[in-house]
Amino acid sequence: MPASSPLPLPLPLLKRIPPGLWTALAWYTAAVEPVVEYVLMPPRSSYSLNYPRDGLDSLRAQALLALAFVLVLAGSAVLRRRPSAAHALVLAGTVVSTVAWRQDEIPPTQFLAVDVALCYIAATRPRRNSLTAAGVALGTLFGYLVLRSITGDGSGTAQEPFVALTVVIAWLIGNSAHQARAHTEELYARAAAQAVTAERLRIAREMHDTVAHSIGIIALQAGAAARVIETQPARAREAMLAVEMAGRETLSGLRRMLGALRQADHGSEGTGQDHGPAQASLLPAAGLSDLERLAAAATAAGVRVEVCRQGRHRPLPADIDLAAFRIVQESVTNAVRHSGADSCRVRLDYLDDELAVEISDRGRGCGGSTDTGYGLIGMRERVALLDGSFTAGPRPGGGFLVAAKLPVPTGTEAEPKAGTR
């Protein structure tokens, strides 16, 4: 039964409210409050210059205020789909409301809805759009300031500079949110690209270590069979049987690898009937327990492999066990294919906090630091991923030496491989 995907975490309450609703709440609160306080409530000793008691007595003023309510409602409704047009509608409704009240400036509380819409545009739209919206808002405030200076009504302190400051703050808040989201998306994209690259390198290492070794054995055995098939049919038959065994092992390894790669897709579908990939991924992975089989295959190919274990032999974590085996496998493959040696020695030293691996031969010493193949690169990458050390090069007395030290965390116990008891 496929594992169910985790439920997404609910958004905070403030983020679940649409931005258009925030804009409408801010504007209507600022618009309804003076109507209730200075028109509907009984007269009081205090009065307001911005909201005169007889400001809405005329039918024209009431119609203009109703039009302002409609404009802001329309702008709030389309803020998410068409933010620039919505911002213009909210700003137009704010201006019309001042005309209805016969005001020569926009009260700061009434302009707060324009700031909310501007903040949303700066957070979700390109900078050009948000700068245009901010410029229109500032231009409207400047127009009020110029109009009042032309009409000669310059009494009191002008509110436009303060309101303009709120416009700038709203744009800065929205722009900061836009930059933070863009940076987060860039980090996610970079992490995804790095994960893809790492996975491709892992697959390349596994393909090289699994296939190159078996193909090398197959090539040598097939060549030997071809040379002795006329004179020694029995040896040729043994060689071809070894070719068959190596081919089957390679095919099994490729199936296991492809099954592991497709396991995520198989789990996400959940309704398919093909259980092959999932079962293939449960096959036991290669490890140091397979060294004897590896040594037998190399010996059959003409290079005798001697395995020597020192220290307290114990199970290792799966990643270290696999990396150690792949290093030995690649080194033995190089010895069989390139060194020309007739023997190879593998030494495993189980220390308290690390595993030391050495593979040496007395061949021609090929595959040193000037080797351009992927074998040494893959081994070095495996060791680096485990924070170990790796050296490879010709030996002073002849031959080639590969040495790796893989740290083993203290207190860790290897999990049993699938398919084993």
C-alpha cells in the first residue's frame, strides 16, 4: 500500500485573508467611520474640518460617495487578478470620496487602502509595475498639494508629505517581500540542481563500477575462450560459463539500479499493478561480503586476488560497506585489465574509528594520476562524500597502490541488508 503524502500545513489566519479583502476593510472602515460620527450621531461640541456635518446633504455628494464605494469594491475584487487596474480603481475611489466631502486633501486613514494595494503589487509583481503604481499615488498627492497652493488655501500643516511617506514605506515592505520570495525560489532551484547533479554523479559511479567490472571480466574470458576453443574445449567452456555468470550479475545489478530509480514514480502513482521496481529495489546491495565472489571471478580471469582482513571484523554502515566494495572492485578491475600483473592483494583493516582499504599489485603501474578514465574519479568522489582520504598511484618498487580510509562513526551498527538474515 503506497505511503500517503503528508498533509500541507495550514496557512496562518492573516495569510488566508485575500489581499482584496484587506484593502476593502481598510478603505470602508475609514470611509464609514466619519459618516457615523459626524452625520448619523447626534451633534456634539466637537467638529471636524475634513468632514463637515452638512457635507453629505446634497444628492450630488451622496451619489459621489456611493460611486467611491463602488469603485473601491470593484478594485478590491480584482486586486489579485489585475492588480494595477485594481490599484487605480481604489485610488480613484479615494479621490472621489474627497470630492464628495468637498475636501482639499486626502485624510491619511483614507489613503491606507491605497498603501495596502501598493504593498501587494510590490510583493507580487515586477518592479516596473510597482514603481508605476507608487508614482501614480505620489503624483496624486502632489496634485492635491499643488491644487491647494493654487486656490490659496494653505492654512494648517500639509498632510501630503506624511501620506507620501506611508506610500514609500508600503512599497519598501512589498519590495522586500518580493526579494525574499525570489531569493527563496533561487535557493530552491539551486538546491534542486545540486541534487540532480549529485544523483547523476551517483548513478554514473554505480553504472561504471557495476558494468565496467563485469564487462572487463567478460571481455577477458571471451578472449581466452576464443584462443583455446580449438585446442582446449573444456577451458573454453569454463570461460564461457564465467561470461554467462558475469552477464547475469551485471543484468541483475542494472535491474536493481533501475528499480531504485523508478521507485519514487511507482510510489507516487499508487494504483499500478506492476510491482517489479519495488521488488527489485529490495534485492541485496553489493558489499564487502561479496569480496570472495569478486576474488573468484578475477582469479578465473587470470589475476589471483588475495583478501586479507585485519582488526575486529564487524558489520559496517551500508554507505561505507558499499563504498569500500566499489573501491576494491574498481581497483581489481584495473589490475585485471591494465596492470598485466598475475596477482593482486586486498587488505582491509577494521580500526576503531575507520576502515582502511588497500589494493596493491606488482604490474606495470598504469592508471596513475595521469589516468583520464572515470574509475579513479569515482573512487575519489565516493571517499570524499564520506569525509575520508584517498590516494592512488604507482608504487616505488613497481606496481600500483590504491589506499582509502573511510571514517566509521562510533556507536553505529549496520542494518541488515534486505534479503539476508
